[in-house]
Amino acid sequence: MFDLATNPDSAVRTQMVGILLAAGHGRRYADAAAGQDKLVAALPDGTPVVVAAAASLQAAAARVVAVTRADNERVARLLAEAGCEVVTTGPDADGMGDSLAIAARHALRTCAPGIASCLVALGDMPWIRPETCLRIARQALDHPVVVPAWNGLRGHPVAFHRSIWPSLAALTGDVGARGVLARHGATELAVDDPGIRADVDTPADLAGARHDGPGASR
């Protein structure tokens, strides 16, 4: 198993920047949980969902940029304490495409030339194994776009070569990177990790994972 503590300076990690999208409203979860933010909901070990998602990404990227809403100070604080670099969405941001564009523009401005790819993950997906992120990052050194697949179904995180970041920076709305994937194609990496498909959408997702593993309630 990958141990971040004993592999802090691996060559792969130093060539990657992680992007964690954590600016969603999570309305379905909030409606079912008296307004609670799913990103701060606790996993069985007490770790907040968004912190667990960040930790997996940090296994493959020495630097992680997390995108949060400007009005969500609690999530921003948790991610900063976890070692992420936090950037916030503006008042006109409207969906995953806008969040990814903000992160991509930030990466284009601030990443050193040696950073080859970004690894994009979602803040409500806490069950991705750290070693899965590292495998995707390794594959990204040889392919412009890498998407993991479990049982033939694609998931996250997705790696994008630096040459594609301008396309990510131009995204808007809630479409995400689907159009970018369609234009550039993607190398699928088969992984034995159901966590790449499992997100927290309702309290039932957390309850199911406690008993039967990620995605059990789906």
C-alpha cells in the first residue's frame, strides 16, 4: 500500500498538481440532512469527506489546489489545514466547469515548468484509494489524458497534460470536462477500485459505505 509518509518526494508526485473541486452546494444531501454540508460529514474514522478526498489526491501530487465557494469558510479552513492551497469561486461561478476553469487558470499562472499534468478529483468522493491516484499519475507521464475505469465504468480522478490546461481554463457552466475529453480522447486505466465511481450524494451513501463499502446504496 502507498505510504505518503515514506514517499514524500517521489518523482511522479513532483510532476503533478492536484485539483480538488469542492465548490458544490450538495443540495440533495442538505435536503435530507437538515442542511448539513456533505463535504464536512464524517466518515467512520471521523475524517471529513472532503479531507479524505484531498488525502487520496495528495498521494499523487505534491501540491493540491482546492476550489471552494467563497462563502464556505469551514470547508476552506479544513482543506487549508490539510495542506491544500485554497482558491475560491467568484459570484458568477455556476457549476463544475467554472470551478475547473478557475483551478486551471490558477495552475497556468503558478505552476513551475516541470509540472507535467494535473489530476482532477471531486471533493465528495472520499473512497478513492491513494494508490489508485498514484497509478493514474504514473500513466499520465506517457499519455495526455488518463481516465480510470472500474468494471468498464469511468470515474475520477482524471489526469490532463499541461498542454490541455488552456482548454480546461475556458470551461463554463456545469458541463465539466466532457467536451475536452471528447476532443482529446482518453487513455483508460483499468483499476480495481470502486471508489472511483462512488460519491456522497445523500446520507444513505455514507450509511451504505459503513456496512457494505463504497457505492453500496446505489
